Amino acid sequence: MIITLARLCLALCLTLSLSAWSQESHYRTIELTDFATGTPTRLAELDHAKPTYIKFWATWCQPCMQQMPHFQLLQDTFGDRINFVAVNININERSGRVSSVIDRFGLTMPVWMDQRGQLALELGLEGTPYSVLINPAGKIVYTTHESDAMLDGVMARLADGQSLSSAGTETLGEKQKARLLAPWQQGEHLVFFSATWCDWYLEEARPGMARRCKDVQQGLNELVKQLPEEPWQGVVNHLWTDDKALSEFVEKYQMTIPFHIDRHGVLFNEFGVRDLPVLLKLRDGKVIATVTDFSSVAAVRARLGEAR
């Protein structure tokens, strides 16, 4: 009888624990894609008894490449006691490039794709590389852009069974997201999505992408002039971007339409923007036209015309 009660108590405690873990860690149910198999996967499928290390990265991110050997070393050292996941942010990404990085550094941890950027949004990604350490209770205990002795120390403590206290990382609530999306939920908008850094940061790693960003951005004013009837607005990605970077970007290209930063990446997530630059026609919060061919005004007009 005592054994039965003990087991019942243990089962009840475990159920309550997992229930709390589930409620506080809803980001773990976000659907990602396993790069190796192409199948849906979630953080919730990992071993709940272990801490988790999530590393956000991109193939064109130079600091990410510099940190990959250390990342693999940590996997070799702690992989039996900590869940490791390499989460690619899937912005201007190509599968062949991802495969090349896996082979180059001999990555043995799972590589998952954040197809719509939803996990990045939930975990407050502001720039890659970005490491997030989570204890078995599902609480974020440490975040950093560095790959250093401090990270090693926190990893060792988690591996030794210390739960550590919550880092108090702020994530965007549903009401805040709704407030940011509200202006785009009614009426029509023609929105040019880009990034303040895509023309220069990608120049060495992805020269073709950088050249396309530069060419399209240099031609944007003429496109606006040819389509004056459209409700133009510009949005830049929030990664590595602040108000000063946006001002410099606007001045550099002498932009004639209003631009603002997509705070927290809400718009990129909502409208599925993963390749830059791109032009979206929105109507009452829905994408009704996507323009990626900027070769001529006629091509843009034709694509927009299809949505009328």
C-alpha cells in the first residue's frame, strides 16, 4: 500500500511538473523542420530530463562559422547530458549551403530549420550567432552571442545537474504582437521588405545576394515613381539593426518612401518573409501578391496586376 501511494505521488508530481513545463514553455511546440529528413519536429520531442542548448545561426553569418568548431566541441563534451540543436534562421538560405556547413565542421547535433522564424520570434532573436540555454523545467537560464569561457561554465553546471535560475529573458506577448500587426490588418499596403545589411554584410559570403540587394534598393525610387498610385511602405529586418542603422540605410539610398524596423521580427514571421529583398501586396492582413522579379517595371506591374 505504501509503495502504491509512493508511486501515485510520484506520478502525480511528474504530471504536475510536465503540465507546468508545458504551460511555461509553449515555444517548445513550435513546428520546425529537421534538415536531414525534411520532416516536422519540435523542441518538445527532445528528452525533457535534460537541459537544452539551442544555437541560432545562418550559413552567411561569419561569426557563426567562427563559432562552429567550438559548438561541435561542446557537443562532443556534453552531448550525452544536454540536448543540442542547431537552428538555422532560414533567411536568404539555401539547402546546399547548409549541407556544406554540416560537412565542413562535421556537425553531429540535429540541424533544424526555423522555416517561418517563429522560434526566433518567441526566443527574442536579435542577431546571430545566438545561444539559448534552457534547464529541464523549460526555463531560459542563459543567452549569449559569444562562444567563450562563460558559456562553457554555464554548460558545465547544467550538465552537472544544476537547474540554475531563470535568466528573465523577455519574450513578446500575444497582445504586443497583435498591437504591432494591427496597422497591417486593414486596407491595402505595398511593402518592400529588405535589411540594412544585406548589401554589404553578405558581400563576401554571398556576393550574388549582396549584389541583388544593392541593385534592387538602388532601383526602388524609380519603381516607386512609376507606381505612384500604390500605398508604399518599407520594412527592414530587425536583426543587427537599430535606428541609427536605419537612418544610414535611408540616407545611403535616398529612399523616398517611409521605412521602419520590424521590431522583434513580427511582420517577417506573420507574412512568411524568408528571402530578401521582396515586395508584398497586402490586403486586410493577407498576402495577395509576392514580387521577387525586379528586372523591370513591367514585370512588377504584371505581378501586381494579377492580384487585382
